[in-house]
Amino acid sequence: MDAEEYYEVFAARAEAGEPLRNVGTVRATSSREAAIFAHKLYDEWRWRAMFVVPRRALVTVIRPS
């Protein structure tokens, strides 16, 4: 079994041009599995776009104090 990792879920509402925002997190063993979980868990709104990003791929610019 592959190791699980965290994926951040980003989505934009139905309005064109609206910026993406972080709507939550899922834990999965692959990006495909993360996409399925994100769609099931966070599809209460009619999103125009939804993306999952492995947390390890995010680059910290400013750390919270």
C-alpha cells in the first residue's frame, strides 16, 4: 500500500475570473484518489474549477508567527 499524504483543495465559484481559494484538505495515496475525495467532500457548491495540490509541493513565502 502506498503512503498517504495530504493534498490541499483549491476551488473557484461559478463566476468567471474569480480567484481560487483553499477550501480544504484531503488525505490520499495518489493524486487521482485525492481528486475523487475532494470532489465528493467539497462539491456542495457548483465550482467552476477545482484542483488538488500535494502539500509537499507548496512553497512557503511567509511563515505564520
